[in-house]
Amino acid sequence: MITTVTLNAAIDKTYAAPGFALNKVSRVQRMDAAAGGKGINVARVVRSLGEPVTATGYIAGYNGRYIAEQVLKEGMGQDFVEAEGESRLCLNIIDAENGTQTELLEAGPVIDEAALQAMREKIRALASSSRYVVMSGSLPKGCPTGTYAELIAIAKEAGAVVALDTSGDALLEGVKAKPFLIKPNEDEIEKLLGKPAQTEEELIRCIKEVMAQGIGCVIVTLGAKGSLFGHEGRIYRVQAPVIDCVNAVGSGDSFVAGTVVGFARGGSAVDAVRLGTACGTANALNFKAGEVKIADIDRLLGEVIVEEIV
């Protein structure tokens, strides 16, 4: 089983609003509402790939109940921890007319010590029956910056392999617990090491340095250009298929989902990242975040180019 952790779960609402602009009334032509947050997006794609998955994290209030109900309705397992307050709403406004995408993200509930302890116990229990645990997204208010590092240590002690997809101080602290996989972008790996990481040569040096710290798989995403990734001392360049993007939100989560599933199925690192790239690209073909179609993935797999460069 794969467990995903979304400490700041949300209701994701996506609006199609042509001609969207400030200080005017905009008519929404299409709206989609779904349980969201990065880990839940990961869980949705894992389920689409046919693998058993359980989503955990914090839910709160009316919005939290909706999130839990939607996760079950979509065929995923759920074992959330309830917190005080109200789970957040995250709005994504897509204006195809002007080619813009605007996100409005609420803060979410404030987590107290009782809820933190409940999450520690939840991760210990779920990790003991999971092959992989994927921890994704921002930390809600009240969670110390070292929360992911603590949860990673608990999950590893219980026998699970951990993937971490976060940013900022949560990433800086989280890598200290040495998860198996991280997925920073160029800016994040630069902040992680405090050195330039803008050219390919600089990125390669950074990936090698992070792997030397005990992190087995380091993937630096480069948007539509694909990614660079390192595994067991080797560095690879990945070229993603060229598509007409509908909605890029959730593509990074879909990438993580596909990559973890690839590893969980016993594939090589190259095969795992190829599946991740196909899933991330397939997500961008859909209006809804974290939605992939198997037919798209199957077609795109053959268009992903992976080459070893070091």
C-alpha cells in the first residue's frame, strides 16, 4: 500500500473565467470542486494507476468532512486526523482567453499539540502497513518547521520508504531525516544548498551533493522542459512530451505519484521517472488537478526521453 500525507488538505475549486481581471465582475463558464492538497492529488493518481492507497492528513470543520467524503467517493482509502477550525479553500482561476492562471490559497486551520501527537501516532500506524509514504505540501499554522523531519523518522522506523515534496524551511528541515526521494525545483535546490543551481552543470553538482548526504533519489523538475534526476550516483536528463496545456496545477503531484508507483512496482529508477513524467504531462491535459487518463499515460510513455548524462 502507498500512504499519502496532506497536512494542509483543501477543497480545490477550479474556475474557467475568460477575460478574468481585477475590479470587474467575471462570469465563470465552468467550475470543478474536489478534495485537494498535494498529497490528495498524489493519492488520486495512485488510485488511477490501480494501486491501493490511503490518504491521511488534517481535516477540520465542514470543509474537512467534505474532503473526507470526496476521497472515499473517488475510491481512495482515508484515515484523516481531525483538527480544530476549518479546512481551507484553494481557488484556481483559469483564463484561457488571456492565457493566465491565478491561484488564491487560504491558510487553513491552526494545529495544536494534541493534533500533532495524533498525527505522529497515525503515521506510525499507517507506515507499518505501507511500502511507501508520500508527504506533500505546505505545513499548516502551528506545525513546527521540523514536523516533516519528525514524521519521516517515524515512518522510516516503521519500515516505510518516504518521498518528500515540499519547499522552504519545511524542505530544509525535512531533508535532515533523509527521505528516499525529494523533488525540488531549481530555486528550491539552490536554497537547500546555498549555492547557484541555474545551469545544467550547477544542477548536476547540486544533485550529486544532495545524494551524497544520504538521499537516494533527487529529482529537479524543470517545468515543461522535463527534469534532471539522480539515483545511486548516476544523473539523467528527462525530456517531457510537448502538449497543449489545459491546467498545470497538480502536474507535480501527478509526477510524484507516477514515480513512486514505478518504484513500488519494482521498476528501475529510469522506468519510475518515465512513468512519473508521463503522469505529470497527462495531468496537464485535464481541467481538474490530479486527474489523469490511462490512455493518455500509455501514449505519453513512449514520448518521454531519458538519457544518462553522468
